[in-house]
Amino acid sequence: MPASILDFDTFAHRLRQGLRINSGPLSKNARLVEDLRLDSFDLTELLVVVEELGVRVPEETAESFETVGDVYIEYVRRAEASEPDA
Amino acid sequence: MTPPQPASLLSRLEQAADRGADATFLVTDEPERVPWARVQDDARRLASAMQARGVGPEHRVALLGSTSRLLVTAIEATWLAGAAVIVLPLPTRLGSEEEFRAQTRTRVGLGEVTLTLADPEFVAAGILAPDDPTVTTFGELAAAAVGAAGSSYERPSDDPDATAILQFTSGSTDDPKGVVIPGRCVLDNLAGIADRVPVDQEDDAVMTWLPLYHDMGLVANAAYAMTYGCRLVIAPPARFIGSPAKWMEWMDDFGGTWTLVPNFALSMASRLLVHGDRLDLSRCRCLGSGSEPVSPDVMHRFTDAASAHGLDPKAMYAAYGMAEATVCISVPPMGTGFTVDVVDGVTLESDLDAVRVPPDHPHARALARCGPPVLGMEMRICDPDTGKLQSADALGEIEIRGPSVVPGYFQRPDATAAAFRAGGWLRTGDLGYLAQGDVVICGRLKDMIIVGGRNVFPEDLERAAQAVEGVRTGNVIAFGIDGGRKGDAVVIVAEVKSDDTERVKDDISKAVADVVGLRPEDIVLLRPGTLPKTSSGKLRRSICRSRYRTAELESV
């Protein structure tokens, strides 16, 4: 259960740390494969990072992620849905 | 406990199928549970259809498909037909289709296969040679097996020496070598594992998502369950990759007693177990880490996290193996739990000497103890340069000999001769020593890099990187450093003749991804003439790696 929902910059920072991405700050438009060159381990690691933030992404949804923004939107959507007062 | 050993893989498969256990396929969200006896009936029909296409003893069948009931059936069918199986690797997510096509065709060609079965999408994408009469889909052969072609199975005679598996895990992609694994080696090696971890056919459930083109997935999991007749619960690797929390949930759902993974999966699971729902892992007797360097930190973190879900810490162990030993070289007896040997990390790196120190020593480095060599496996430690025998507790190259050490590489007498010393001792290329009889691995002599349990050769990474515009041809070094999230972290060091360093780094990253499907963790660009080489111009990878570690490389 997420304690609080992270803003995009904090979320992106957690992703950069978890995936050891050496480039500068991540933009919402950064594409996971084409721009960040995440391989399949990295994409799995990405799911682990998101789950550590309290959100489980289903298999089918994970396959459709194209950008960092897609991951963030899914994170917020599921985090909100799991909040008791949402 | 261990049943008497019949003469051949074939007769063992036949006996095991009658024991009443089943295989559960987790290809979709609906598990498909099939008795092994039914798998074997299907496999016998499929074997008959293979025989109608000329497959028999001394032949090889290549299989290209994701983990499914059909793939497992086709592996068994190949063995029932008396032939050897080559399970071909699937494409990596980032890798280019061209590279995948080239690698697949190379292996099919070198394997001199009689028949290739593939998933239809690979045939449609032209991964295999077009109009090749030896290529068909799993589905087409299965359809033929339902008809007349499936009703005339002729059982080959028992031949323990018949090759069961041709495993292409050695050699760079330019020069792959197929490890010839006879059926007798498979049975002997599995008996060696069962001697340490006794099989309980009624109760055991082997849970795996490892790829079947990997020896740990094919031999230590699938063939183990098939030949001992115990339950197998098997998922395609893509399902774990797409949802890593599933592995532990499957262990709970299906009462997994046995599971074996590379280190990176334990690292991920240890973090997920802290957050997820409470699971019941109490049935698990045997949870092993193998096929990439075992991190004691990760083992301890995982054990702590999993204990909260009922895992017995004594179920944890580290194993050591390679395809040239069929799969397993050493494994601790069940119930020992994971243990370490603590040595001076500085002396280890600088003098290649394993000096034992107390755990609170400033240079203390914990190394995984991988148990004693399996039954029948002889081991000695030699000086890698001179071949001189060392004392067992001195650090040196591990050499092995025994009934599950394979005879060599397929049609490569040169490579076979290079791998063995006189007296049938196989050079493993691994550096290690024995701690009170337990194998401890400290590193590798070969420059091979291990990522996610997969062997990656620096030559392949270097070839990819030097094709980039602005990189000086022949002036690239690739190496792995430990401590990466997914095994070794890949580092590329390249001399450049371009000022556009960001573009060059980006292109190298892309080129490496195309060829091996991996993202390098770091790329260092050097001025021309500064890459470490010998006087004859050969690349000095280990010097380069140590300069990288000590930050002595001056990047442009």
C-alpha cells in the first residue's frame, strides 16, 4: 500500500537509481527501449522498483509501456485506486 | 531412495512416465496439468512423425520455440527417437532480428540437423532458411503425428553413449561450439545431484521459469523431473520477466519444493517479498543459486525476506556447474544451508591467494561455498599457466574428471584438445579452491562475462562496438565487473577519433544492444594509443579492467 503518491521527479529519480541510468534527469517522453536502451532485465527491474513503491503492474500492462510517462501514469492510476479514500 | 540406474536415457524416461506424476504448464493464466504418461504418449507419436522424416540415432533435431507443452513434448520425442536435441535460444528484447537470424542459422548449420521445429512466427519472419525442407513448425509435425505418421514408432535400442543434447553455450557467436552431452552423462549427473538432494517422487514439485535452451533449465529442471518422474511446474521465462513477483507466488500456489535460479532473480525476489502479500514457502526443500556468480549478500537478504514467508533457511544453497560437466559440478548436501568462506579480498585480487580472515577483518570478503564435488566427480586445483598441481586449499584453476564430464565439442577436435589436459582432466577456466572440501569460486581465467546466467563473450561486444563510426577498429576492450544488478556489469572501453563523444557512446550502446541484447553499464572513450595492449598488439583485458577499477583510465 503506497504511503503517498510520488510526484514525477521523485518517481523518475527512483527509476534512475534503481536502473542505474547514467544520463541526466528523465523526461516523461523518454522512450524505454529506443532512448534509454533498457534491456529485458532492466524492464523487469523497473517493475520491481514500481512494486517497491507499492504498486503491482499486471503482465499485459507492462508489455505496453513505451515511455517513462506511461509507467508513471500507470503507477499513479494504480496507487490512487489502492488508496482507501480514493 | 534413488532408484537403480537403467541403461539408457530412453528406458529411464519410459519408467519415469509410469510413476503417476505430472507436468503443469503455466503458459497462460490457466495452468495446464498433464500427466507425464500423457506427455509421453504424445511424444511417442511425435517421435514416430520425426522418424518418418528421417530422424533417428546419430541425428540431431533443433527446436526453436518458447516454453510450452509442445516444446517439452518435442524434447522428449527427440529422445524417444534416439536423437540429440538442440534447443535454440530465443531472441533478446533489444537484439536485432538480423543478429538473431544469423545466430540461429549458424547453430542449425553447425549442428547438421535432420529436422528443425519452430514456432510459426519464427518461420514467418524468415529466421530459418526459406524453402529448407528440414524446417517445419511444431504444430505441423504434431498434426502429422495425430495421423498415420504417428502410429509407426520404432523404439531405438538402448544406447547410453547416444548423444542426448548438443548444447551451444560455449564460444562466441562468431565461433560457437556445441557441447556433446551423451545420455549416460545426463543420467550420471542427475544421479549425482539426487545423491545430495534425495528425490521424493511423490512429494517433489520442481518449479522453473528458466529457459530450456539453458542447461540449468533443460537438464537440472526439465530432464530431472522427466527422468525421476516427479512433478514439474514450468513457465516461459517471459512470464517471469514480465511479472517478477510471480515466481514466488507460483512456489506458493503449486507447493514448489525445488527451484533453481541465477543470482539476479534472488536479488529481485528479496525486494519483492518485503512488500508483497504473505506467502507459504514452507514446502520448499531446495532453493539454489547457480549459473552466475553467487553474491553472499543477496543470498542473505533473500533468506531473511523469504523466512518471513515460511522458507526454511536450510533450504538455501549455492551450486557450481557448467555444460561441459553436463550441468552440475558441486552442490552441498540438502539441509546444510548457505555458507561462506571469508578471505582477504585484497590478497585475493593482487596475489591470487586465498588467505582466511575473520569476518570483521577490514578486507574481509565472503565467498559462497558451493558444496563438495558431486558423486563420481574428481577435482584438482592446478596452476593455470604451468598446469602444476597445487594443494587443494591454494587458489588455482579448477580441473575436473568423471563420468558426467562430456567427451568434447561437436566436430571440433581442436577445441576439445584445448579443453582437456592429459589423463582426461577438463580445464574449467574457473579460479577457485577447496575449503574443507567445499568448492569456492573466486573468478574466471577466461574473459567471459556472465549476465543473467548467460555467457557473453567480450569478442562479440568488441566486434559490435568497433563497427561504430568514430571508434578505432581493433581498439575496443569489453569486460565485466562484478556487482552488476544482473550478474556482471558490462563495461566497454574504446579508442575514438571523433569529438562527438555523446553520439559515439550512444551508437556503441545501440550496437551492443543489437548484437547481444544488453545495455552496457558504462562506456569509457580513450584517446588513440592509450588502450592497454601487449607489444604484439593483443588486447589486455585484465589490465584494462584493473585500471578501470582504480580510475586510471583517462577518458577524452
